[in-house]
Amino acid sequence: MISAGIYIHVPFCKSKCHYCNFYSIKLSEKSINCFVERIIEEIKQRAVSLPRISSVYFGGGTPSLLSGSQIRKIINAIEEVYDISNNAEITLEANPESVSLDKVFEWKDSGVNRVSLGIQSFSDEELKMLGRVHTSEDIYKAIGSIQEAGIANISGDLICGLPGQSMEEWQNNLVIIKSLNLPHISIYPLQIEEGTMFHKTLVESALEEIEDKMINMMQESRKFLKENGYSHYEIANYAKDGYESKHNMIYWQYKPYIGYGPSAASFINRARFQNVSDFSEWADSFICEEDLESRDMSVQMAEYCFLSLRLLEIGLDKDKFSKEFGVSLDDIHGELLEKLISYGWIIKGKNKYVLSEELIYYANQVFMEFLPS
Amino acid sequence: MEQIRNFSIIAHIDHGKSTLADRILEFTGAIEDREMQDQLLDSMDLERERGITIKLQAVNMSYTAKDGNTYQLNLIDTPGHVDFNYEVSRSLAACEGAILVIDAAQGIEAQTLANLYLALEQDLTIIPVINKIDLPGADPERIKEQIADEIGLDPDDAIEISAKMGIGIEDVIEAVVNRIPEPETGLDDKPLKALIFDSHYDAYRGVIAYVRIVEGRIEARQKIQMMASKERLEVDEVGVFTPLMKVKKSLRAGQVGYVITGAKDINHVRVGDTITSFPNGAEKPLPGYKKVTPMVFCGLYPTQGADYDYLRDALEKLQLNDAALTFEPENSVALGFGFRCGFLGLLHMEIIQERLEREYELDLIATAPGVAYRVLMSDGSIKMVDNPTGMPEGKQREHIEEPFVLATIFTPDEYIGNVMEIARDKRAVYKDMIYSNDGRRVKLVFEIPLAEILYDFFDQLKSKTRGYATFDYEFIGYRKSSLVKLDILVNGEPVDALSTILHEDSAYYKGRQLAQKLRSLLPRKQFAIAIQATIGNKIVARETVAALRKNVLSKCYGGDISRKRKLLEKQKEGKKRMKQVGNVEIPQDAFLAVLSLDDSK
């Protein structure tokens, strides 16, 4: 049963990847110790009332830079404040180069039971282009270590649609990840975010060149992974039966979560908050700002709708919606839903709506329709 | 006084009519050798490019025959294409005889016959001429058999020539002088009756009417009246085309020439009207031309809305000597203000469009051509619908009738199977099949809905008979059909100009195809575009034009939903802005997409 989640943002990286615009700072021993100390303090100070916690997620940055004991301290702090479910999912994001067998044993002892590995590509050339500091060799070693240490629940991230990437090269990535038999796979199309190296160096034409190819790659991924026993349960996520990420499900299913660490986002009592994206300011006073728009009921209902639709099979459920908001979905969005059905963009199921196959990769076109004008 | 001979040349396209006309003009000295361009009578650029004659012209020549007498010859040109039967009959009405040109290799074709019948209707004397005898494939003897068998003329009367090489030209002119009767004489003193068989508009001189004087005479300063429009005018100038305009003191009965009145309003001098004198005019006008009914319709819209009045002006000017062109204002949600135009056929439509674009420099959007439907309404009344948008709702109507034509196709016998196949796809009803005497050519007769011909019929016929088949059709009436209206919606909004009337059996299939086709034709935007094909309230097909990459997907990570929502808000704002600037612009190709749908199921 999914109820509530905790997100810990670990903002350190050895170097910045060319596509990444998440908040991160250069690694130093001193600041890591300071971070652990301050986040424990934040957990105590910003304790909120939440149902039983079904997921804790260490994201980043590079959480795998933390040692087992550092993780243990943070989890202990959480346990002091919150009621954590016995079978809670505790995920640590890891970069392949920072994984070793000893470290994984430590993590596991600290309670980590799931590792989300930032693979991104199995081609050394592509990894270099992305600005990753690991090689394909590091990936195989890392997976070996994680499995040897006894963590079976591994997720692998891949990025498709790199400039110059051919369909064959992408398919090669798919074949390899399939052969590794990971129970969970996330596939993201490359996006050029402001403030990234790619944004500065890539010309528009290089992106247009692979525009359609990128969609084809995602379609190909869907086909290939489904054929190989994965369910495409969320736009960017594939899982073997029972290995759907609980943490992500909290986001899509409109469940509350609190985020600790600089830039972390929280969702409490249907309001959205975000911590300041600056290490010192955060460490100083845990500044957390509320997104005032998120108090608006129509905004909340829109979020509910588009988050639900990200779940390709579960979809947007009428009963759940009316239970959440006390009004019927059809009363609020009946006309829009009819329109989207008539376009063939969503499909009406038994008491629910799901994205049509064709629109999966253009889902924003459906999502934005729910927002208040 | 010089005797007069008024004659036309009729032929199938490419059989050498214009070349023969040039040679006759050269031979009689009307034009000095090569100083004028080849094929002088085809003076419009468009005609020259397409190798077909569209507008008729009349040239006056003086010729001293072998009998020692000097004759005044008037060669009145006719268009060759089936679409222009109407104009052919107009020019033939001004003649006493016609030269029938037949290609020595190709033999008699559908249009040869169609034009011949028009000439026979007017009781004209026919001079059969076998052209291109210099070509390797020429077989004059076989053609002579055809002349006897298929036309019923005396093959010994046929003259063998090569217009290109200048062989036999004198024989043709002598035949014109000797075989074609002179116009009825002794009518000069009767009240004036002049038939306007063509006209054109000159920016400086106003309307220039091409006339055949049937009775009486006409001269400058004379007061005249148009018998149909009742308009009274004074003659400024009369003359003949030599082929340049040459002023004459007067034109007398039997002569062909021009009349200028200074009239600027094209409605005052209508083709088909009879000019008489005023006062003391004739009592009865000459039999006018029967009003032709346009068979093919399409919407013409200026791409620049400001050109609307200019387009109307241009259409009016074209209509002056093309009574078959009709137009009325129409208003489309998708295209703005334009005109619903009626044409004799597809070629006529293309030519008008090209003339508007070339001569009037208009930038146009043309909608897919359609036919006029006869709708029996529930209340028993009849409504003619020439625009799919105007089709009454299903429950308001009893049934729909569509125009059918009798189609005659000549083809080498090895393509019979292919032609039959096309016919089946086009809902044709087989009527007859006649082999030529030599057994190599076949005449196939079908009844086909006109609307089916508008789609890719010609193209298919040409490609499946390697270009050998020829085709002609005539309207035979309206028949009840199971028809439905297919609408296209783009992002939920109906695009009226994309609506079509289709046969029920193919509507679903074509709806799907059309939606797919549009998907490839519509430009990609920052937002996705939904295309739907509907029949009644039922959606039969839908397609999506994908959005551009920039806005396709954004990952959702670390639970930062606010950021995600803000991106969506920005996207939505962008879409709204695009909508204000005209939503989705639909390219011209899209309006014609319905024409090139594949029929094979």
C-alpha cells in the first residue's frame, strides 16, 4: 500500500554531466559531512504529519557518494520522526563509478533495498558525449557488485535521442540492458535544459535532425521491452511484475511526500513546496517556499489528472478522483475528456481514462489541456 | 464582288490543326512566312504551352483560286478539347464548312467524332483531311477505311497532306473554295442580324465583339441594339482580323469580323446575342446558343483577402467570352471570402485557374472540384447543391441524385481489361463494346457518375493504357445514389473547404485515407494537431500531427511537479497564441488531397 514518501536530495557530483540541470555542487569531504549533519537537523525541524512512509528515496546529485554510515544516520533520523513501513522501498541513486562491493554491503546494512543506477548508455563514446565520468566497464562491475551484495531490485536509467545517435546504436543499448535482466528500467529522451553544457554547445539543427528518430527510439523501446516481459507502467518507466517503483508511484498517485536537502520538492496537504536551491542558504535556515498556485483547487485537479495519465495502465480513475476532490471528474472535465477521446488522444476504459498509444510520447499535448486557462 | 467562304478546322488534340491553320495563313499570304510565331492562332501563352487551342479566333484572308476568282476566306478557329464542345458549336455556327483533320497514324479519336457531330448538327460541309502522311507510322489507306466505316463520308474526298512539310496545303484551300458553299446571298438589304460568337476585353477600347453578319450590314456610326440585353449602342468601328485588326468601312451579310462600340460593361455585349439596327431592327433574333450548364465546381479563394474584388473583376472579364464560366460569392470559415465557380470540365477549370494566376497575377487557393447534386428534400422540394458545405442534414433530405455521364473510351484492345478495372472502381455501368474493323481498337461505352471522373480518372486511364486510350463524355442526367457527406475536423473545428460528398461504399475508406494524407500535409507545430474524418456525427478516422520535439515530453523527477506544471502552462499559452494567429494554416495541397486518394481497396 502506497501512502507517503520521503525524498533526500544529495547535491554532490564529481563533475557536472552535459545534460543535467538538477541542483548539484562540487564534491568535497567537508561539505558532505556538513550536509549529513544539516539534513538530520532539517528532518527534525521540518517534521510534518504524514501517514506511514512507504518509500525513502536518495536522489541527486550523486547519493552513491555517501557512505553506508552516513546513510544509516539519515535513515535513523527519519525513523525518529516518521513511521516507516516494514517493507518500505529505500532507493539510492548511484553512478556506476562510485559503486564498490564493500560500499553496497554497507548501504544494504543501512537499509537500502533498491538501487537506481545511472547507466545512460552502454557506449563509451556516448557516455563521453554526455559528460559522464564512468565507462561501460564500470556499469557491468557496478551491477555485479550490487547483485553480489544481495540487492536484486535494481533500476537502470538510459537516455535516448543523443545527437548523431543512430537507431542501431540505440537498439544496441536496449539489447544490452535486456540481457542484464534488471527488474526496472527508466528511459528518458535527451532534453536540452537551460544552463547545461548541451544548451550552450548544441545547435538547434543537430536536435532537429534527430527529432523524429527520438520518437522512433522511444516507440522501439516500448515494443522491445514489452516483448521481453516488462510492463510499460509509466511514460518513462518499465518494470517486471511487482517491481514498479513505489517512490515514483507516490508522485503519480497524488500521495504526499516531503523532500529534504537543497532544491528538494515537497507535497503536503495538496500544496507544493520547494527548498531553496543553494547549499549555504539551505544549510543556514532550511528556506522552503510554497508554490502558491498549487493552493488553487483547479490547479490541483489538473495536476491530479495529468499525473494519473502518466500511468499508462492505471490511468485516470473516476472514483479515485471524486474521492479525492468530492466532485465528479465528468462534471469538471467531461467536455474536455470527450474532445480528447474524439481526437483519439485518450481512451475510455472501465470507469477510467488512459493515454492512447499514439500520444504516449506527446503526452504533454494532453496534459496541458487540463490546466485552467 | 468577292465570294466568301467561312470555315473551321476541327480535330482531335495533337492531330495538327494549328499547324494546318498556320500553313493556310502562310499560303494565302495573311502572314509573312516565319515572321510570326508558329501556330499563330493559338495566341495565348497557355494555349501554346499546352499545345491546345482554347479560345477561338477568326482570321480573314484573300485568296485567288485556280479558277481565277478571288475569294475572301474566314478561318474560324475552334478548341479541340471535349470540355469546350460548347465553344466549338459557337464557332461552327458562324461557318458553312469545316475541315476535319485526322492523324494518319492515330486515326479517328473520341474528340474527332465529338467535334464532327457538332459540325453535322450545324449542317456544315465536311472536308476530311488526313494529316502527317510523312510520318513513318502513317497509314492513309486504313484511315480512309475508318472515314468510310466510322464517319460515313466518301473516302475519295479525303485529302492527304502533311501540314508540317507543307504538302497538300493548296489542295485543302482549293477544296474550301470549291466544296464549301458560299453564304446565302442577297441578304445585304435586310435589317441587320449579326451573331456575336466571341468577344474579348481590351483595356483601351472596351468590349471587342467577334461577329458573323447573317443578314444586313453594319458600319461605323450606326446605331445598334443588342436583342437580348436591349442595350442600345453606337458602332465605333468595324473590321476584320488579318490576323491583326484591320478597319473596314462596313461588314455585309456572310462576312466575319469585329465590332467595337466602346461599351465598357461586359454585360452589355454578350456572346450569343444578336446585334440588330436601331431603329428599324429585325423582329426575331438569331437562334442563340443554348445556355451551357457548368458541370464541375470548385471554390476559388485569393490567398490575400484584399484581392477579393480584383478576383471578381478578373472572373467577370474571363466570363465575357466564356459564358460557360459561372461564379458566385462564397464564404468559407477556413479560407475566407471567395467564389464558387462552375466549369465545363476539369481542363476548363485548370485553364481558368491558370489564366487567373498568370494573366491576372492572382495567388489562389482552389478547393477540390465537385459536381452539383440534386437533392430531394423531405418536403418534396428539389435543391441543387454545388458545394458540399451546403448539403442539407441527413434528416432534412429524402435522397441525393448525382450527375451521370455517358463515357466513350477508345483503346487498343490489349488494354480492355485495365479499362474495365478502372471502370469498376469508378462505379461505372458497362453499356457497350465495339471493335473496329481491323480488330485492333475498341470503343467502350459506360455510364459513370461525373464525380468519379473528377478524381484521378484521366491519370489512371492514361497510365493503365500507356497513354493510348482517349476519352470523351456527355451528360446524360441525374440519378439517385447512396451518397454521404464526409467532413474533416482539424483540432475539433470543421474545415468546410475540406468537406466532400462521397459514395457510401467508399466513404469510410476514403475518410481514413484522407485523414492520413492530411496528416502528412499539415505542418508540424509546437502543439499536436488532431485530424478527424466524420460522416454525420460518426468519426470514421482520426490522425494526429505530432508536435515538435521542443515540447514533446519532459521528465518528471524528484517530485518537482510545480516545475512540470509551469512548463505545461507555458506550452498551453504558446498554443493559445498560435491559435490567435490563425490556428493551423492548411496548405493548398490539402484541399486537393481528396483527389489523389487511391481507389484500390
